[in-house]
Amino acid sequence: MTQQATCDIGLIGLAVMGENLALNIASRGYSIAVYNRTTSVTDAFTSGRGKQPTVVGCHTLADLVAALKPPRKVMMMVKAGPAVDDLIKTLTPLLTKGDVLIDGGNTLPSDTDRRTREVEAAGLLYIGTGVSGGEEGALKGPSLMPGGSPAAWPLVKPIFQAIAAKVGPQGDIPCCDWVGPRGAGNYVKMVHNGIEYGDMQLICEAYWLLKHGAGLTNPELAQVFAAWNRGDLDSYLIEITRDIFTAKDPDTGAFLVDLILDKAGAKGTGKWMSQLALDLGVPSTLVTEAVYARCLSALKDARVRASQVLQGPDMANRGDKAEFVEQVRQALYASKIASYAQGFVQLAAAAKEQDWPLDYASIAMMWRGGCIIRARFLDRIAAAYRAKPDLENLMLAPYFTDALAKAQQAWRHVVATAATIGVPVPAFMSALAYYDGYRHANLPANLLQAQRDYFGAHTYERTDKPGTFHSEWLDLRKPVT
Ligand code: 6PG
């Protein structure tokens, strides 16, 4: 079939995210050509949900390319990894100079770096964009975090900003702006996901403290989360958590959450963020604890066996219930601030290494709506970076310094209580340890450096004079009685 070049954009991959994005694009007045490797999927879409004059189904990639107005824009919504490389390989000869290839998957930033260079070398432009918000976001307005070839941005900007979620008092600020060159957009999406992991783990720890420590029932938990959602913690993840505690299983009538096996899955973006934090040498401990907590949860059989052997307290907190609920709220808020602080520190470290000119206020606004971590307090983060674009750590922005100071007594109490009653709260503890570590001018690493020098002559610096030193510790040591 010969296509007429009438469409504004093409989209490949009609799984649910691809379908919903296509419908979103069409709903904003753009015409879209769609293709799926399995032709029947394309046909089912164009004769079902996508049956509208501005949605054109294509049976071959050549047809899809022929349907596009130049400069052509082709969005790939396929599984991240080799499938993207294969598709780029097939599409490149079909496209002409100045056309744009867009990857909308959760792609490893270094893959987008490489692909941007390769695609640009072939005369085309490339974008790797974070797309967040799940199925509903894709349909009604996701958060989009595009990076890649800067010259591609003006070509896709009108469509991207039209389909993105909107925020602000007038509801006209799109949760999408240019992030930076090469893999910057995917890096920002990866950090978004790492923060998502941290938020989810913190909420789960709060749940466990409230359920076991304070003995709250599911309806009470729903009320607590509803109240929290009206304050500083106002966010999508708190809102869905509230709803989850109200949902009953249609078959048994029991609360669905209580029937779900406590074994967490993961697709890997949180792990990537941890791995890259280690490579950069920055302490992104919240996401790492969250990844480990998922790993530990997955050891269900081992935990069941260990539960018969290992001893500890019964998780009950005998203190005042209402007071404890408020303390947990404050601990959650403070931990969340530490978690976002870590995410932005990692972004800054990556930006420095990769030479990306990142705008952190703009990134906070991209996350303000549409995405999974959307939250009211991202306005505060954006304000903090607007006031001081080179802010070293979010915790040092006056608003957050003050919030942490106010919350810390409750935060410490919650962490101490959790340790005392035996509720595992690795993310709460790690967040507090980060805060305490970061706020101390002195840490015990002097001793660590001495140990390294003692056994390995690794040398150390001194506080009283410049230079690098090594000591003969065997000669210096004295007998200890
Ligand atoms: C989003 C989400 C999404 C992510 C899923 C699953 O922004 O819409 O971050 O991209 O893939 O939440 O992630 P895990 O399976 O790793 O939990």
C-alpha cells in the first residue's frame, strides 16, 4: 500500500503504553501513523480504540516512514535493550537526513549516549526520552524527560509539550522540557525511578510501623494516608496507598492487600541508579536500601525458615497511638527529603561527569505532574533550585533545612522505636544516617585512613599540614595492657 506523507509522527510498538501514547497524541490534534510487528495488533488497534481519521495503521516499517511528513519523527515504544538497536538498524536506511528517531523506553543512559552518536553519525537525530506515569499517564498526560540530539528538540517540542501533563496555577506548565544532550533524559528518568523506589520503600516501612507498631487496621490506615495526602506528603504514591487500603478482593471479601504475597519484583532501573551511584562515588543510599529491601523480600522461603529460628521483639509499640502516627508522618517526610536530596546530588555528579547542563528546577517541574513521584513538595524543590541553581544539597535549602530540623526529633524517635520493637526500616534508618553523616564536619574516617595506611601503606592526608603521608605504624605503636 502506498502511503501519503500526511502524519505528524509515527509510533512503533502497540503494547498498552504505545497505544495510550498514540491515542494521547491523536487527541491533541496530531495525526499519527502506527505500526506493530504483529500486524493483527495494529489492525485490532486501528479498528478498535484507535479507530479515528488521524490514526493511520501501517503494516510495514516502510509504509510507516512513507506516511510521515518530513522531517520525520518516529517514536519507538518497544522493550528497552537490543530490540531498540535492531529497530534503529532497520529504520536508518528508510529515513533521510534530519529525521528524528525517538526511544520512549526505560533505557540505560549509556545506551542512549551510544545511540545518539551512532544515529547522528548516520545523519539523523536521536532522542531518548523518559516517559513516566504508567498507562493512565501515557493516555492523559505523562511526564516526559527528553534528551539526545539538541537539534531534535524544536522538532518534537510542540507535540511533546502538548501531550504532557500540565501543572501550575493556570494548569499550563507542561511536565516536559529539554533535559540535555545524549543520555541526559534517560538518566533523569532513571533517577526518577530510583526516587520512586525510595518513596515506595519508605511508605511500606511507614505502613509496617503503623500496622504492627500502632496496631492500625486497613480502614484506619486508609484514613491516615488520606490525612497525610492533605499535607506536606501530598503525592500520587500516598494517594494510591490510601486507595489500596480500601480495596476488597471480589472473591473472598478480604482486603486485597492482605492477600498479596510479600515478594517484590523489579525491572532494574532502581538497580541501575544504585550501580551508577557507586560508579560516581555518591551516597544514594535510599534507592540502594530500597533495592536491597526488594531483594530481601524476594527471599520468602528463606525468611519463612528463619522466622522459626531467629529471635526478636514482637513489633508492638505500647506508646500513644495518635502521637506515634504523627511521628511516623514526620519521619517519612524527613526521609523523603533526604532521598530527593540524594537523587539531585547524583544527577549533579552525573551532569558534571558527562558535561550535561542540567536545570534542576526544570527537572523538579517535569516531575511535578504526570509521573509516579508527582508530589506537591516538588514545587518547593523547584523553588529551592530557582533560588540557588548550584545548590550543593537540597537539605541546605532554607525551607528543607528548617523542615528537617522540625522533623528530626520525631524521626529519631521512630527509628529508635523501630530498632527497639524489631520492625525493619532500612530506608528510614539509612535516611537518618545520611542526614547525621552529612551534617557532621568530622567523621571517623580518620581512623579508617589510619587502618588503610597501617595494613596497606595507602597513605593519608593530615589536618595540620598539606601533603600525603605514610607512617611506620609498627614502630609507632605502644603496648596496650
Ligand atoms: C514510571 C515507572 C515505570 C516503571 C515501573 C516499574 O515512571 O511510569 O517508573 O517506568 O518501569 O514503575 O518499575 P519496577 O518494576 O522496577 O518497580
